[in-house]
Amino acid sequence: MLKKAFFMFIVYLLIAFPFANDIFAKASSLSLEMNALPRTDDMEIELKLTNNSSQRQELRFSSSQKYEIAIKSLSGEEVYRYSFNKLFTQAIQRLAINPRESLVWKERWDYKNNGQRVEPGDYIVEAELLPMALTDPAELMIAKATIAISEENRVFKNIQVKGEKGKYTITGIADTKNNLLYTIEDGHNELISKQWVTKKRNGTFTIHVEIPEQDLPKNGTLILYLIEEAANYDKPYPIELEKF
């Protein structure tokens, strides 16, 4: 059951590339990689621009906006646009990338459109780099992915994670009288099986986790799943602990 829920939070590829969860767009010696991570309360969109050549690459932009991100429903309705209501400096900007190096940008979307959370379901994420010119202008730097957005969770609130490299402390509030459990997975393996969570009368809880270094994923995301024992047993709440 937990495996099925996890896959609802994986980025499904629209274009076949050899790296799972990563969407690539290539133009000449540059590649644009997008990794969209849907979480229960928001989605993190990471863009990674890499210079794959042995030469220093320089891009020019017509403004301080380097990229555009748009999210649409499968019916075509746009629910998010990165540049909406943002002001960008209208002057030529230059961006240099040394050989084999990368630049990373991260954006966050709270699943809201016009102040309201969007309906659960599948959505298309499209990211485009916006340089004035590329070595080969016929190759647009566009990456696409389809993501699944779950229903809003009204049980778990104020979730915070601290720690790294296998040692984590998770705190929050659970607005339920039911007992809580958790498991931890890396997308392929269950690293910690069901453990009970001690919850105070006001709903607050603290979870301390230690995972041996040799068990940590080398390339993936460590996720803790909170489970409400009765009502929400089949709808675990995913919490990202660390990305490797």
C-alpha cells in the first residue's frame, strides 16, 4: 500500500531518458534537467543547467528572468506560471558556466490557483530556459513532466524536519484521536518498518530517526510516511527527510 502511495508522488516521464525522475532537454553542449517533487502541501521544482562541454559557455538573456515554468491541468487550464506578478530587470544579463559545472534553481508551488488549492489529479509541468540565443537555435531548452497531486491533508500540520546524513528529528501536530505510525522508504526499499509514534494530548509529536550510513540511498530521496492507524491507513502522509 505504501509503495502505491509513493509512486503517486513520483514524476512520470513524458520523454524517455536514461535517468529516472529526471527530465532532460539538450541544446548543443548544454542540458536542462528538471526534477519536480510533489509533496502533500507543496511542490518543489528544481532546474539544473549543465555545461557538458570542455569549453566555457556564456548565455545572454534579455532580462533578469532566466527561465519560465508553467503548470497546466490535462485539459489545458494553466494553474501556475512562475513569472506571474513578478518584476524582472529589463536589461541584458549574461550567465557563464564553466566546463562540466552546473547551475541550480529551485522554485516552490503551494498548489494554489487564484488563492484556492487545485483539484487532485495529474498536471503537466513545463520548464523552459529563456536565453536570447543558443548555439543551435532550432533546439529549444524545454523540459516536461507529468505529476500527480494528492488531496489536501487536514490531519498533519506544522511538520518540520531537522538533521542530515541519516539522523533526523521530525516534529508536528496531528489533529486526530487515532494512533500514529511511520515507515521510511527510499523509493525502492523500506528502510524502517512500521513504528509507533508517541503523541501528546494536544496532538504534538516528535520522532527521532537514525539510519546507518550504509543504508542511505546513493541517488534518491529519503521519505518518512506518517500513517493514521484507522481512518487514513491507506493514505500515508509523505515527509521528505533528505535528497541524495
